[in-house]
Amino acid sequence: MTGVDDPKVRTAIVKAQDGYVVELLEYSNGLQNGTVPSGAGSIGAAHLALTVKDIHVAIARVEAAGWKAKGNPLPIPGGPRKGTLVAYVSGPDHITIELMQPTAR
């Protein structure tokens, strides 16, 4: 079903205060299927975007856990998310997460 040989998986189910549920999976066989592209615009790249209350606090927390910000938070210049502060962070496994702090309304 997964395309992974001997798929031993650790699972965590995270439920946010607003009811959204995220399922996180960690396969025990490491990088048998290749590596994750490092650039957000690369073919095959994917990321998860999370809304945070304070992007600077969120970056400090993930950096304390060994992740790195790919630059300083910047506001989205236009469109429906105009003004939202955005930063991408990358973990030791090269997984990318987008942090988004919406403007106060």
C-alpha cells in the first residue's frame, strides 16, 4: 500500500485547538526512497504550512530543535494573504515547513 518495503512506522496524531488533525509518520527504514529536494521550487518538493501566532517565537523554538530558517520572515506583498509574515524552515532531514503569521484583524 505504501510502496515501502517492510513499512515499520511510528505515528503521531496531533489535534489543534480548532479541531484540525494532522497525522505525522516516521518510517523506520530511513532514506531508502531518496532525498527531499532542498529548494521549495524544485520538482518533487512539498511542504506543510502552519499558521503561528508569533513567527519569531516559532522560529526560535524550531531552531532550538536543530532546524534552520531559510531567511528572515517577510510579508506577502499582495493577494488574499497580503501582509502575512512568512518564513520557511528546514530540518536536519531537509523537510521544509512554512510558518505563517497572519496580520491582525
